Amino acid sequence: MAKATADEKILSYNDVVLRRSDLDILSGPYFLNDRIIEFYFSYLESCYSSEDILLVPPSIAFWIKECPDIGSLKGFVEPLNLSRWNLIIFPINDNTNLDIAEGGSHWSLLAFSRNANVFVHHDSSGRGMNKVHAKRVYKAVVPYTDTRAAYLECSSTPVQTNGYDCGVYVTAIARCICHWHLRDGPKDSEDLWFSAIKEQVSPFAVSDMRSSILELIRSLMANQ
């Protein structure tokens, strides 16, 4: 009975279905799962409703990273129309097991800016834990962007203060980059979004972000 309660569907938002257990994850000091990150990425796309921003779901980013052959990779990547978007954000997970879709123990974020012609990796571990995984996604997708974009490991990414908030950092950084892209990008293109992230993504802001996502879900539940 307890398992059935945890698996209870509590919200359908765009193509994402959240379950009761997702609220428990957000309520406590726990590692975020794919569903929560996919939900928040979908929410960001709805908020900004921009025709030049793409936030890739975790499951798609994972399959791109671990795709076993070029033919299958093409089938995953081409429908994304990567040459169309000016900003693309990928959630990066260190899972390498194709049999475990929601495995792994660390999240980071890879962002592509067409204007700057660069892929930037933000890893809140402070130790480059996901560097090899981010580079695998970069090498897989860059041919589909119609660019020769470079890869940059961002050394100024805020560092998490615990072992479980990496996914929340991903959501906070993604929100910051989207806001920068639509509001401030043209004014400060040389620095990209780095200053904005340093100012806005602090341990306190990340803690608040976890609570904000939880309240957002509860609000949407009340209005569905």
C-alpha cells in the first residue's frame, strides 16, 4: 500500500507526470530525480516561451550521451533541430548504465550559446566530476548545431555545500541562464552569463529553489 501511495500520480504538466514520491524528494535533503528536473525544465520553457531556447529533458540527454551507435544517435538528435536554437541546455548525469534510466549520483549542466559559439559546462561539485560526461554530450551534438563551437569548463561555477543539491543547482543555473539570455545577454555578451550565476546562485538561493519548486508543484496541483 505504501508503494502505491508513493507511485500515485499527483500532477500532469505538459508531457511530465509527477508522483507523490517526488514531493518527498523535494521536502527533504535528497538527490533530485529525472522527473523533477524534466518538470522544471518544461516549466521554464513555458515561462519564457521563447522560440530560440531549448531545454533538453534528462532522458534525452542521457540517451545522447550513452547511445551505442551513430545510427541510433542520429534518430535521437535530429528531431531536436539543434541548428535552430540560439540557447540549448542539457542536464548531465554521471549514469552510464543503459539498463538504469534514472541512475547516477551527480548532476551538472551543459549550455550552448550560438552567439558566443561555445558549450559551457557548469559542475557544482567544484572537482569536475562530470567533465567526461559533459564532453561526451558535446562531441555527440556539436555536429548537429551547424557550428564549430568550442567547449569550456566553467571554473567559476558556484560550489555546492553538501552531497545532494547538485540537481537543484542545475535548475537554479538553468533559470539564471534563460533569464540572462532573454533579458541581459545582448548587453553583456563577452562575460556570457557567468556574473549573473555568481550573483544569483548561492547556497541560500539553492535552498530556496528547492522550496520554490515544491510550492510551484503544490500550486499547480491545486489549480488542475
